Amino acid sequence: MSSMLSSALRNLPVSSAWAAGAFTRSLSCSSPFQAAVQPKTKKTLGKTGVKNVVVVEGVRIPFLQSGTTYADLMPHDLARAALQGLLTRTSVPRDVVDYIVYGTVIQEVKTSNVAREAALGAGFSDKTPAHTVTMACISSNQAMTTGVGMIAAGQCDVVVAGGVELMSDVPIRHSRKMRKTMLTLNRAKTLGQKLSLISKIRPDYFAPELPAVAEFSTSETMGHSADRLAAAFGISRLEQDEYALRSHSLAKKAQDEGLLQDVVPFKVPGKDTVTKDNGIRPSSLEQMGKLKPAFVKPYGTVTAANSSFLTDGASAMLIMSEEKALAMGYKPKAYLRDFVYVSQDPKDQLLLGPTYATPKVLEKAGLTLSDIDVFEFHEAFAGQILANLKAMDSDWFAQNYMGRKAKVGAPPLDKFNTWGGSLSLGHPFGATGCRLVITAAHRLKKEGGQYGLVAACAAGGQGHAMIVELYPQ
């Protein structure tokens, strides 16, 4: 399948607008940073007999490159800080919150239910239930939609959802041989039994099992998958570097202009207060071009410069039924509307979640691509984003791989990730989804739009998409 996909997609037609320098035009686009305008009037997506679920507020502590300021903390410390930031910004009483749900990927063994530990640390009642979910890079998306479902079902009125990841300190295990020996040793009753077991330990027992950002089913790292995907769709190294430069340039502009309103300061114990993301670093195509391939050597096109970096961070979002929010005097930011989850081949289509999820969520909501005012897509790799946009704009791919009659089309770049994305802002796996949703809400208000579309890929060949509707101003 891989070779067939590669040969067929390498010759896919690329629109003239794309090939003629879409990235250059997008970098000079100023519309996302103009003063707020009045939103266009469109139909609301509210449904009779279904509770409206709203986002009251969403925050995140600064996303930092792993190994920097958060390096000595634990995941629940970051999640606790995000929860406290949400409480400070909203002044919501802790006892009003019915449920807390968090997403994470690399779980700390000591705090496997990080939602519960963070909630207790943030001062929530021990009577408030909390649980943790994992769904790779869409873990906080799953946390949010879990909250949406609980509210829509009438089980809760107020849910806090979020996500956390600490890549600075991931669990590293002993080898399986060593683990078995240690567990058996723990059960040994006599000194003789213990000495006998110890005598069987060999030097190779001490080799650790290091974690890898890799697929269990294929043993392939995500970077290798991104490289093959870029090759299959004919995405050049230059195109990937241009897109990465665009992401960093737009993120820097958004940061400088104070548009990243979801960021809350975090006083790190024993260190300074962190106030902004530290991975935003616009470079130049010349400097980026000097980097060697990171995964497929020597001919790969995915490098450290056009990939998202290992990131520490946490997010938190206050979700309510509309009635509850208004009764408490809140002005919601947005409605959380239709959403879908998708799955596809975890080898050759690992990172194509947005391509499969976007047309499904649009159809579910009764919208077309042209109805969407802002797009917020997760940027795992520049090649992954560009491959998705190419696949979405291909009738051939739609007909041969998606079972559709025609393509959905590619989002216009002047509406696409215009405040930066995961390549520049960072990607703490379990926390990214909440950032995407609240950014879409903020952009809708700033730019005068009504509908936002959030989409993300995830390890395991899965994906998520959601429609966000601006709350009436």
C-alpha cells in the first residue's frame, strides 16, 4: 500500500495558488491582527432538545521546551498550576465544579490519575470526582468532549477539562529481565533464596528501556511516519521549512501583540515566574536549510526545524451548560458544537486524522468549508500539515482512500493557524487540544467570524475535529 500511495500521490496536481507562493503571501497577511469586527450573521448550530454546552474560559501555563524551567517538577505540578490559573481568572467557586477530567500521554507512575492529584493540589474538594484519559495527541480533546457529553446528558452542569505533559522527566524502566528478578526477589523469604536470585543477574539486565515517540503496532517513530508521508505527497524540504518559518513568524507576532490571551503566568518554585512560551524562534530559510534530517538519513526532509519540539505544559478549560453559565453571571466565549473522532491505517496514514475528520464534522454540522471563518489544526510536523492540506484538496485521494465522491477542499491559509501552531508554540501532547479550541474562540471574536474548525492527528492513526461557534456578542 505504501509504494502505491507514494507513486500515485507524487503526481497529484497541486493548485496554482499553492505552488505560486502561498506561504509568502500568508506571512504578509495582516487581517488576523486588525481590530475586532462585527461577526457575520449565520445560523446557529443549536439543536432542539439538546443542551447548549459553552466554553466560559480556557487557560494554559506557558508551553516550554522540555529540559528548561519545568524540568524539576512533576506533571501534577503543571496541571495544578493550570487549574489555579483557571480559578484565578474565572473566580469560579471550587465547590460548583461537578467533575474534572484531564488528558495525558506519558503517565507518571506515582500519579497515574493526574487529574485527581492536580485537583486536590489546586484546592478542589476531595468530594469532586476526577479522572484521566489518554488518546495520544488528542487526549485533552477527549477530555473536553467527555465533559461535553456529561453536560449534554444532564449528569453535570460544570466540568473542568484539560491536559498535561512533562517531557522533561519521563518514566524509564528497568529491562524486563531485571523487573522480573526484582519482583521475584521481593517475594523471596530466606537469605539463601535472595542470594540465589541475585547471582543470576547479568550485566545486560541493567540496560534500561527508554521511552520513544513510536508506534507500538509498527515500531516506527512518528518522525519516520512524517518523513514517509511528506515523500508520498511530494512535499519538499523547502516547502516544509517555509511552513515552519510561517508558524514561528505568526506566533511571534501574536505573542508580541498580546493575542495569546490564554497564557497565564506560573511562579515556578525556586525559580522566576514564567510568563510566555519559549519555543517561538523565527529563524531564516538559510539557517533552517543547514540542519540535517532528523529521522530518515541522509535523504529525509523532516528536521528539528520543521517539527514540533518536545514540550512541557498544561491547560485547563471551564465548560458549562449555557443555562448554568448565564445563571452564574458569566459571558461564555463559545459554544462547543459537533465533533467526531476518526481512525485509519496506523502505518501509512498515521498523521492524516484531520483529512478524515474534517469532512465528517462539516457534514454533521450541516456546514461547508467556506462557512468556516477560522481553522486551528495541530501541527505535529510541517510535512504532516502540508500532506493533510494536499490530501484534503485531492479528488483522487477522496475517492480512492476515503470512499467519497469528491474532495472537501483545503482551508485557505489566510484563515489557517494565523496565530502560530504547535511547531512554534509547542506541543505538550496531552494539553494541545484545549489550546486549539480556546485559540479558535479568541480568533473568532477578534476577527469577527462565527464558526471555527479545530482538527488534530494522533498517534495510533486517529484524529479529532470539532466545530466551535462564537457566543453572541
